[in-house]
Amino acid sequence: MTDPSPLTPGSALARLTAALGADAKRKGPPPVERWNPAYCGEIDMRIAADGTWHYMGTPINRPALVKLFATVLRKDPERHVLVTPVERVGISVDDAPFLAVEMAVDGEGDSRQIAFRTNVDDLVQVGPDRPLRFGQDAHGGIKPYVRVRGDLWARVTRSLALDLIALAEEKDFEGEATFGVSAGGAFFPIAPVSALGAS
């Protein structure tokens, strides 16, 4: 049995692909922050917590197609949207839209550099413009994220999260002893030391 193609003529994704036209072939990401077409409602697309993109309940198994649509993903105040010059449609995202699947570390302390590769091959250098943030999972564990662009974030995979947290150190942050990670000339707090001691 053949899976339904997301690019069936007339489908929402086929329309989006056609609308991208030459922009789909450009070098570098399209200027989605400058595009402001009319909102055309939701489409049945979901990015699962494991980074898998689904269309009409079926995983999209074509990496090139996922990467194409990832380039036109944007986070508006109300929702995640796919944007072309002529159409803007809402999609659902279970957690973060991307996963950080590879990490490179160079140096130590304040001069440390950390870079990530995402599951759609974005390369992200951690720093003030591409910060780390740390949330909690359902069991109280630490979930790190890195900003990819705009308000789009990648969740650091569990195996990399352990390596990242192993780089953490205690520093004075805003007048309080805080556990966090230094990278790209900035310090990214995980939690106050007092909160960690209480757990």
C-alpha cells in the first residue's frame, strides 16, 4: 500500500510548494519575516515532539520536503505558521519545531564556543543572539533548547543534553549563585544553586 503523497495536486502542501517557486531554490533561508500574506487557516500538519513532521496523520518521509517546509516555518504570536509570499497557514507543534542532533564544543569557560546542527541541517552557534534556555520535562528533568532563528527553537536531544549539562558551572548571576552554561561570551542559567540544593 502506498502512502498518500503530501504533494498530491491540489493539496495544501502542493499549493505551498508552488507558491514558493524560485524561493524554494534560493541559497539561504527565505525572508519569511518580511512576508505578510493573508492567514488562510489551519492545515492538518503537525511536528511531533520527536521532530517528525506529519501531514494528514502520516509521517512525511522525504527529508528534502521536510527541509523545504522548515525554511518557511515561522512563529507568529498566536501560532506556528508556514509562510509563502501569497499564503500563510497554521500548523501544530508538540514541543519545539526542531531537534538539535549534533553538538561541537571548543574551548572552556567564558571563551567556550558551542555549535549545534539540527535535524533539518541548520547550523547554530550559541551566543547572545542564539541563546540556550532550559525548561523542565514532565518528570522534573532539565530540557535544554537553543534558538535557531526568530522565535523558532530546537530541543537538544537527551544524549546531547547530558553532555551540555556536564559543561555547566556555578556562577554569580544577577546577584545569586546560579548553575548554568557559558558559551559565546554569555552565561545561560539553568537554575539557582539554592533551588537545586532543595530538590
